[in-house]
Amino acid sequence: MSHHVRMKELAGRLTALDPDAGAAVQVISYFDRLADTRAGLEALVRGAAVLAGCPARLVDAGRRVRVRVEPDGTRRDAEGPPDADWPCAALEPGGVPALWLERTGSEPSVVDAVILERAAGAIRLVLDRTRGRAPSSPADDPALVEALLDVTTPEPARLHAARGLGIDTADPAVRVRALAPSDGRPRVLPAGAELPAGRLGVGPAVAVLDLPGSLAAARTALRFTAEGTAQDPGPRVVHADELGGIALLADLVAPGAEPPPDVRAVEAAAAAVPGMLATLHAVAATASQRAAAAEINVHHSTLQDRLTQAEHLLGWPLRTPQGRLRLQLALTMRHLARP
Amino acid sequence: MNQVPPPFDPELAAALEVIKDMISPGLTMDEIDLMRQGPGIEMLARLDLTAEGFFEVEERVVPGPENAPEISLLVCRPAAQATGGPRPVIYHVHGGGMILGDNRVGVDVPLAWAKELDAVVVSVEYRLAPEHPHPAPIEDVYAGLVWTAEHAGELGADPERIVIAGASAGGGLSAALALLTRDRKGPRPIGQVLMCPMLDDRNETPSSHQMAGLGVWDRTANETGWTALLGDSRGGPDVSPYAAPARAEDLTGLPPAFLDVGSAETFRDEVVAYASRIWQAGGVAELHVWPGGFHGFDGFAPQAALSQAARSAQLTWLRRLIGS
């Protein structure tokens, strides 16, 4: 039934509301009543479609929810991406769009805005009640993640696992990345998503089927991380695609093997002088000796004294470009050699 | 008696919230004129009878009952050439509590079936109570069936495959028509579709009490409709089964029946009882009680999940009956 049919012609039958008929009140009572009776997601999306007189779609990738309903009330889910011109609403203030009215070619009306606002609010309540808060990652089903990241899983099964995790496999532009946390299972995140807290190797953003490679790179990156404490200074998060040629070191230094001589020298210096490891890391990781002094919160002259002591213990200069490179390599290989 | 009503289906409750200004549960005799002028159930009349050109639509004026005015039949035939010989007929009787409506009210439902089943729809106009009490409505409905059977050839239709169908008062009149044509040995329909039918003038079932003041067509409205049709004899000992089919002693020899009704409406118990009595008489009936449905829910809120299920059950039954 047309969106433009006048309300008085429709009286007595629930169908598309006339945008000029002051229908906002009816929209509000419709969704309030659905919320009161604890109606489900499909009923809410159907309400939006019926009252707006155009298809409505709900996509919440994080909770793996995908519902699309035609204005005649029939459920017809769609694969394609939403149109940027459709009126839409987020489920949370400031969130990404999750509910769309598939209406193009006309300005969104006040009634559309009320429908979106009330439906999104009711949908959020249902999702909070039935599916919990949105997880930080779409990928929290260990079996699906494992299948997706395993290069020996056949491609159709990997694509199926990806869809199960809320990844749109129909869109070739979609990019995802693997994460290797220091504690726990590998995870999969959309390329633009915020990283979780914790010590982490981050794989490069890739097409869905290239995720096993992203995971291998993430695991390598994890070996370059440190606790970020005085005892184990260094970055807690390392991105594989920021390592460049340094990544090659990972193949040369096996975990748990006898460390190279320069690493043994660093260990000996660290054991001999409290705070030495933090000093060495500050010198290696900052752009100037002033910045290094600020980093470990000592006076510039104090830093000079410590560097003289360190050069004596290590047996190579630290105030030349070559010496600093040797120190950086020693500190990096120290991380890689850990069992 | 426990008067707590079953809850409305969530989607239907929300729809009721939106249409409540147009449709109220009760209706008194004084309000009939006002109701006829207002929007009300007239708005269930389909706007485009041709269904975007699928049907050719004509209005036939045909003889009415003996010594009574002519009646009007709305005839909707598929415009395309029939491929498999004469088409089946859906003979439709509109609703409106015996006091409201015309032959366009609710006709979208049989038109949707006919589109699926390649059938002809004939929707009969009958005189309304209280100006025309019983037996005027049922006699008009019967006269229309007789004409349809005798002139089926003109309509490209098969007189041996007529299904009678109606909702609410139209369902009650369809049930009465099945009884009347059986007893008069008139045309023999192959099935009767009784959608939330209005069957019992006594208005004393538990559901009629439970739903007082709620939904659509409560016991006050029901008393108004039956009193308009029957006057002071409503609820008394001498009511004809051709007015109120629940009064029939004999339910044998009827065509297979499809009955549906909502659990949250006045007619629930009389419809369930009528289906049970058909089975007890050795007849064939299929009964659907839709949980949380108010009276006429599938017409007022056709998009709701429950309405879609109800409409689908009707069509499935017709497919099996007509065998297409």
C-alpha cells in the first residue's frame, strides 16, 4: 500500500501512516505497546516497515543479528550492504547505524525519524535482555574462530564460519585482522575496530580467506612485545605490519635457545645495576638523550653517568648510531629468545 | 467464572493501540447510524478490486428472493484466458455484524486466494438489519448463490466447484447458507470457509463474558447485531438456525468446513463448539484457534506474524480442497 495514501482512507487498518497526519503519537504508542508485551526483534522491525511503508532492516554484526522485513510484513533477509542514503539510526547514542528504512528519493519525514528512534530504542532493550551487551569483538565463538584461522579448513567452511561470526563475506572490500593475545585464544576483528586491552600481537588487515596468514604474522608480532614494566620494558602491543625487516629476526632467534652474546651482556648488566634495563630501553626507544632522561625521570647528567657505566659493562659504545642499533638489536633479540 | 481474558498477541496489541480510535469494542443500537457514516469497517474494502489488472470487475444485478428486490453481485474474474476449463468460484459473504458493510468489505481476502487458485470471486450484496431483519439477509445470500450456480457458465466458472466463504457476520451467513442449501436441496458448495464466524445469538459463552469491553466486537456489540437481526426473539427459544447456525440441531450432510478464530475474542467458544459439533455429527472440519487474536485480526493487521500464519492456513486448506 502506498506511503501516500491518506490516513482517513486507511482508518481501521494498520498500514503505512501518512507523514502529514500527525502520526507520531500513534508510532509512539505502537512501539511502547510492543515493548510492554516484550515483543521480539522481528515484530519490532516489522512494525518499522509497516508504519513507514517501506522495507526495514536491522543489522547488528556484533550480536550476529540480521533481520529485514517488507512493508507487507513478510520477512525477507538481504545480503547486500545498506544504502548510504537510507534514513538510519544507531542502537546506542554515538554508535554505528544498525536500523535502516529502505527509502530513497525522498527526504526522510518526521514520522520516519520517530519510527527509527522508537524502534531502535525498543530493539536495544530486547538485545540487552536476550543477547547481552555487545561484545568488544564479533568473534567470540572459539570453534568458529579456530575454523576461520586454520589454513587447512576448506575455503567454503571458512567462509561459513566467517558469516557465523558476523563478517559480510559477500562484500570483497571487507577487511579483517587476526589478533594474538599473550593470554588466551586468537581473535578476529574488523579492520577498523578498536583493539582489546592487554599484551597483543596484531596481524595485518586482510581479506577473509587470508586470515591464517594474518594470524601467523600476529603471532610473530607477539614475540616482539614486552610486559611494559621496569623489569620487562618494551611495547605491550606490536603491529606486524609496522615491524618491516625487523621481523626477519624472529626466524633467526629461536624461543628458549641459547641467547646471542650481546643479549647475555644485557642480562649481566641488568643483573649488576638496579634500573639498568629501564635506562637501556629508554636510550634505545627515544629520539634523544634528553628524551631518554625524561622517560626514566632522571637528570640529564645522571643519564650520562649511567651510560658511561653501561658502556663499560656491555663493552660497546651507546652514544653512536651504530652502538644504539646494536643495543636495539640486543634488546629485541632478548624478547625473541624468551622461551 | 474466571473473567481474566487471554492476553492479546504482542503485535496485535500494538496494532489495536493504533486503530482503537476507529474501532471500539462496543456498539449500541443508537450508534449504528453513526457507525455507518464513520470510517469503521468500510475501510476493509479493498481499494483496487482489479488487483493491478489481474481481475476484470463487474457488478451484476440479479433476481433476489421471491417478492423481494433484486440483489447486486460483485464479480471478479481473472482477466487471462482460462487454461484448465471452467474455474472454481469463491462465493463471498461480507462481514459487518449484520448491520454494516457492503460487498467490497473484506473482499481482498478471497481475491488474494483467487489470484493463487485461478478462481472467480462473487461477492454478494445483502440487505442489512435492523431495517431488514431475518430472514432478509440470508435469503439474499441464498438467491445470489442460486444465480451463481445457474449462471456459472457465463462467468467461465464451474458450478460444481463453489466454495462459500465469509468473515464475522459473513462467516455466520456462510454457515447458515450451508444449512439452508442442504435443506432446500439447492446448489451444493464443496466447502465452507468460516472466518471468525458469528454463529450464536445467545451471547452467553465464557469467551463472550471474558472479552467484555476489549478488542473488537465485544458482547455489547454482539447483542446489538443480533437484536438488530432478530428483534425481541434474540436469545429466546424460537430462533432459526438459518439466522444463528449454533441453533441447528442437525449438522450432518454439510460440506467440509474450515473454521478459524482468535483465542482473545467474543466468538472463540461458539466457533470451537461449532467445529466440535460438526465432528460429532460425522462431518469434516478443520479448526484453527490463533493465540492472542482479537476479532478479525488478520483483516485489521494483515502484516502481523499471526495474521500471516492465519492467511496461510486458509490458503493451504483451499489448495487441498480445490486440488490445484
